[in-house]
Amino acid sequence: MLRVSGSRDDDGSGPALPVNGDGPGGLHDLLPGGFMEAFDAAMSSMEIAEGLIEELGREHPESVDLIWHSFGLLRPTHGLMHKTDMIYRSHCREILQRVIKAADTRPGTAAECCIVCCETSQIAPMTVAGVGTYMRMWKAAGLPDIGHGVSAEHHEAIRGTVIDEHERMMRTKLSQSWRKLPSVIEHSPRCPATLAG
């Protein structure tokens, strides 16, 4: 139980908790380690999501209402998204593009697939099809060209059908059942479409 400095249990026993964060046992000590870093990462993710919602809303005025209501779908699904803006931007952009096209927003995004490929590559050497899948997802995510003279076309030519299956499997396994718009969208007074209408 949190007690303000000077307060005691009803029976007068028990230590009081200082309100300021300077003393031992203060509120600063109650915050878990890394709290501020997690808070900053969450705020950064929110700014990115809001920026992309505004950008795509301007580019697709016919879908601005649905785009505006898509903020809840843009929740990061992996810690790496908090650490790497380009991964999170790609993830959000793909989901918002699906909203615009009225496509299913639940399957894994190319960015989520890239994270799985990255983690897998650190466990064991990847097969030709595995590398090809990673390269396909990297390109689909719109991530920067890494060069190094490696051609995705060669991997696609050798193991294209296996890469297709890997992509389908990953997107299915990474599917998020919560990541969908509600069947009824209620207009909010803050929504640009509501303000315009």
C-alpha cells in the first residue's frame, strides 16, 4: 500500500513513503528500471504512427475516416520496432495500406517477417530459401538496399516456390487476431472526416 510521508497504518505502525523522489523509497525508486526508456520509445512510436496516419490521410482523402480510426492497429508487436524507426514505419505503412485497400489487416507484415528472419539467422545458418525469404520481405518492407552484390532474383529463381510457402507460413503465424477495425466505426468529433462532413 502506498502511503504519503507522515501517514501510518490505522494502528500507527508501518513506515511512511516519502512523496518526493529524492529520498530512499521515494516514487523514483518505485519506477521499474528502464521505465523512462520504455516511455520514450512508446511516445516515439505514437508520433510515428500519428505522422503516417496524417500523411496517408492527406494522400487518400476518400479513406481518411478509416485511416484515422486505425491508430489501435499500429501497436508495435516486437521490441525491435521500438528500437528501429524504419522497421516500425514500414509495419505501420503496410497496415494502413491494407486499410485503404480494404484488405485483411491481421496477417503479419513484411517488417514482422524481417524481424523473424533476423532472429532466425542468429540461431542457425539460413538455407537458400530462408535467405530468399528474408530478401523478399526486406524488399517488400521497403527497407534500404543493403547491396553486397547479393541478388534476390537468384534466390527466387532457385527456390521461388519454397519462398512463397515460407512467406505464407510466416504471415499466417504472425497474424494478430486483435489487429482489425471494428465492424462499426463511430465518428469522433476529432476525426478529420467528421470535421469536414
